[in-house]
Amino acid sequence: MHLRQLKHWRHGWILLLSCWFYANALWAQNQPTKVLILGDSLSAAYGLKTEQGWVALWQASDTNLSLINASISGETTMGGAARLPALLKQHQPHWLIIELGANDALRGQDLAISEQKLRSMIQTAKAQGVKVALLGIRIPTNYGPLYSQRLEAMYQQLAKTEQVPLEPFFLADVALDPKLMQADGLHPNEQAQPMLVERIKRWFYPLLTQSASR
């Protein structure tokens, strides 16, 4: 068996086991879990039909979850922080997944401001009893290695100090493959979306299982 095949086989078993434990946890609590996703174009199916995006594909594959996609193309941490209180009040989710920061970085914004806004969102949600998870992002190296390192460190620091789970780079499986990216080189194409779903499930389902067992 080739190394690549072995890797996919192992990931498949991890996902299967995670789904099994997660399904049993949901059966025990007998209610769907509301997950609010607050992101930018990477979660808003930019360049695709809405139903082709990873959030819609995830929802279609799991009726035990209620996914509310509040992602907007071009969204920044400032915009997300401004919209979050109303979204929490409207949807009253159990979980908030934040996927923001890429547009801040692409505009060269001071990352101290981005960190402050992300921290504010995390604390606002946690104050209302909402569990929070972070999806990290990286930017092309031509923006400068130092800035890229600071962006990566920002997510790590937030996850540590606010004690929230982090998926460091949810595009890791697709970002370096031109066949899986749109022409702009920044947004995953339709073929990449199921891979994003698989990666996020492997990361997020164990979090649901852990929280349901507490």
C-alpha cells in the first residue's frame, strides 16, 4: 500500500470512529447541535453555487447538526465582531466556529487589531454559554514571511489564552494543489470542497463528543 493510500485509509478510519462516537453522543442528548459559522469568502462558497460550498455539503451529510452559515465574502474581524451579538441573539447556537482574519492579513492590517477583535468575539460568545472553535488561515508567502509567521502565531496565542480549539490551517489539504484552487489561487474550487468537509469533520466531531460527555 502506497504512503498516500495509507494516509487516506487512516484518515477515513479516524473520521468513521469520530462520527460513530459523535452520533452516539447526539443520540444520548436527543437534540440537534446548532453551529454558527462566522467566516469570509472561504466559507461563503465564493465563486461557487451556495450548495457546492463546504458548509452546505457538511449540512447535507449530517442532519443531526443545524449549521447556520453567517459567512460573507470580504468579511473582516471588525465586521464579524460587529455582527456577532445580533447573530447570537437570533440563532442562539451551541457552538460558534470563527473563520476570519484572512482579509485582514491580505490588506496588511495591524494584526494586534485582528487579535483584539477575534478575542472580543470569543469572549462575547463564551459569556453567553456558547462554545467556540477557531479555523486558522495562512496567506501566500509573497506577503512576507515575518507577517505570515505573526498571523499563524496569532491564532495559536488566541487558542492558548482563550482555551478554545484551533484547526491551524483548514485549507492545508488543498492550498498547494493548483488543481484544487480557483484561478485566483486563494479560493478552493468545487473539487476541493468535499476535502475541506472531511478535514473539518475529523477535527470538529471529537470536540462535539467531548462536550456532550461532560
